[in-house]
Amino acid sequence: MTHIDVIAEIGSNHGGDLDEAKRYIAACAKAGADVVKFQTLTREGLIARFVKDGDGKVVENPKFAGFGNAGLPDDWHAPLKACAEDNGVEFMSTPFSLDAVALMESLGIKRYKIASGDLTFTPLLEALGATGKPLILSTGASYLDEVATAVGTLSRAGCTDLTVLHCAASYPPAWDDLNLSAITTLRATLGLPVGLSDHSPGAMAPIAAAALGAVLIEKHVTFDRTTPGPDHPFAMEMDELAAMIADLRHLELALGDGIKKPAASEIHRRRNLRRGRYDATTGKPDDQGRDWLRPQHAPDERAEF
């Protein structure tokens, strides 16, 4: 049975409040998440302050002004990591710069998630590969050859433990954008563990992904989807997160080991389920009837009847 890791993506939903970020960590741990994740970025490092408008005129980028308090201050990382450890979950934050990698290396981060947008950011891939830590690569808005190139870059840099996440980089995506069958394509082509970074409503896509072989599920989380902010509307509320994780744990059991054989609870039902020769006076199967009930590869099963 494969354990399916669940990453609760808190991202920027803390709203610039450290105590709120800690409350998110505690709530995600209570819901059963394995990992709580943030994003180590700054507005200046991620968003161009000026862009060209439709007429080619240089204007201030409205996204720059609207970014607000979505970043994660450097001095928050250590207390948030300590809070995660106190709550029994792994702390993770996606680095969006080389400085972010250096910061998290100084804190002893266990593994890293690479955002879809950085699939082709070679210096970051090389820096993360060189850490020797387990890596998770998100692949939204990419072609298979681009994913293979990024995997090669990480491998050459020193990565030996990589999980690739299928992703539809829309917030939220349309159902026909999900293309969950690509999970099996990625796994077969790359020969690597595959998961899903999901922005679709509810738990349908994660459950289907797990049935297709996904070993990791990432979902954005919120206390309230009506809260203003870029990530709240498509995020999963805490009761939904707990329900999804419970379903995934049941699915882990239900998927089994893939060997076609009777379940333990079926062994004693085999005689009642199958036809055979029976003694007319006693109702008991004769020797030949017993042979019909017993598979040839399990000669000791006679004792089960």
C-alpha cells in the first residue's frame, strides 16, 4: 500500500498575519495533512513593476500594486517551521529565487517544491538539484519535452529523488482542462513518481488522480472561500480537506497490492458462491466437488471448508 502525501498549500492566504499563518498550520495538521506549504517570494522579485499596455506605452503593472502582502518575510520561516514541527507536519515553502534557496537551506528544509512557472528557470533548478534534497516539480502549462528537459537538468545537478506533479495552471481550471490521463503518461515516460497539483473544485480530481497512481496531492486551503484574495476562491476549506484526506486513506486500502486473489473475507464464502458435486444425503461436497472449490495453486485451502 502506497501512502499518498497530502500537501496543504497555505500560500498567501495568511494575509500577512504571522499568527494567522500559525492557525492555518494547526488546522491543516488537524485535518490530516502531511505537509503545510507556503511560498517564499517578494513582489519585487516576482512581478515586473512596469509593463507595456496595448498601445506599447510603458505603464505601471496593476498586478504589482495588487500583490499586497502575499509574500513570506524571511524572519517568518523559522517560527513557521517550528510551529509545523510542534503540530507534527512537515514545513515546506516554494522558493522563487536563489536567495530563497539559501535561506531555506540554512533552516534545514527537508524537501522543496518547484513552481510550474520555474520549470525552465535553469539556475533555480540547478541550485535545488545541488542540495541533494528530495524535490517536487510542478508541470502546469508545459509540454512533455519541456518536463523531460527539466528532469534532466535536475538529475545532472544532483537530484536523485524527484516527484513530478501534473497540473492545470488555471485557477480554477475547466474540467476538460484537467487531462488527468497525463498522470499515467508522465509516469510511464519518465519512470518517476507522479502526483497532482490541483486547483479544481472539490476532491474529485485528487481521488481520481490517486486511483491513476498519484502518490502526492497538493491542494490550496482556506478558512473561508469568501475571503478576499487571489487564492481563497478556489481553495479547499478545512472540513473539505479533512474529508478528502479521509477518502484518500480509504482509497489507499482499497487499491490493494494488485494481485488477483480472494480477499481474506471471501475465503469462507467460496463454497457458497460456487457450483460443485454434493452428497445428496449430507449436503456436503464430495472430494471432486472440493477440488472444484480449491484453486490448484493453493492445495492447503482444503482446510478452509
